[in-house]
Amino acid sequence: RKEVEQDPGPFNVPEGATVAFNCTYSNSASQSFFWYRQDCRKEPKLLMSVYSSGNEDGRFTAQLNRASQYISLLIRDSKLSDSATYLCVVNPGRYGQNFVFGPGTRLSVLP
Amino acid sequence: GAVVSQHPSWVICKSGTSVKIECRSLDFQATTMFWYRQFPKQSLMLMATSNEGSKATYEQGVEKDKFLINHASLTLSTLTVTSAHPEDSSFYICSAPYRGIGEQYFGPGTRLTVT
């Protein structure tokens, strides 16, 4: 089983739609969780950290369920500019703090 | 905010030559930096962890003699791809952890094409 798993998509949604991405991780000792966004041929950029209590940043809501080892990202009122690959990222807490990346979920928001 | 730079942003080289990629943290010190590689339509894969003042730690399957890493200062790590082959063509990205165990900041990446 891969350490971090995501549905690769693509998710094709119309502008204004609400879309949700899921992610599961295998290491129960993982310490921190993030959603990154990666545009084509660009580096990943932090979208938001994910906290146990859930957190919201504008149209984006992230949830963490440690018991189920599950992370989610909800995007409301999708914009064309939201089209990108969304990477679920887990810090397993090993030495060196290296991140483990999921394969990413590709989102295309259509006009 | 924290910024990580990489140089060059793209490079084309001939098979058998060596290429050096620099990764700099511009407004913070990084005792650790990470080097990733990303092939088309695949996720980032960690290659190695660069440690300032000591040897790099390589992930399984990554040849340390082929991918030379030097972390000479608290703001600079270099990755040298030696005797490059076409299969080394990829997007190489470095990152540095910021604010403890939390976020990482990524360089803009270096696109390497070996002909």
C-alpha cells in the first residue's frame, strides 16, 4: 500500500461547482498534513495546512480524521483559476522532516 | 515570506556531461534541504536529504555517486547530476523546511533535458 493515496482524477467541474478531494495515509504516526497546489510545470505551493479541528480559508475547507487516517479538501464556488493538481502531503515525522507526497488529484474547472 | 531559489531554471545537456543545480534559501537558514524529482504526470519523489556540514542521506534506489549533493552553507545546497543520461531528464525541485516541523518552501524547479 502506498504511503499516501489520492484519486488522480481528473475532476472536470463547471465554474461555481463544489468539489471535494480525498486522501488517505498509511502511517498512523504522521504528524502534520498539508494540501499543496501544483500548476503545470511549476513547483508545488502551499494551499493550506490541515488541523484536527478542521480549518477554512475562504472557499477552501480542509478536514483531518486521524482515526480513519483520512484528509479532505473542499473547494466551493470553483473558479477557472482553481484548475491545477492538488497534492496531499504528509509529514510522517521521520528524521529530516521530509514530506511524503500523494500522486495528486487533477482538477479542471470548465467555463 | 520565505523564498527558495533554484538555478538554472532549465538546462539542456548532452549525454555523458555533468550538470550542477543550486538551491538557495534567500531569507532564512536551512540546515536541511530536500531534493525531489518529478517525471511527467507523476508525483514528486524524494531523492535525498541534504544536511549542512555532513553527508546527504539518499533514498533507496538513488545512486549517491551519480547524484552528488553538497550542502556547503546554511543557505546553499547543490545537486550535481554526473554523467547524465536521457533517462535523467526530469523536473528537479528542492525544498527547505520552514518554521520547525511545519511547512516546506519549494524552489521553482529545474527542468533538465539530456539529449
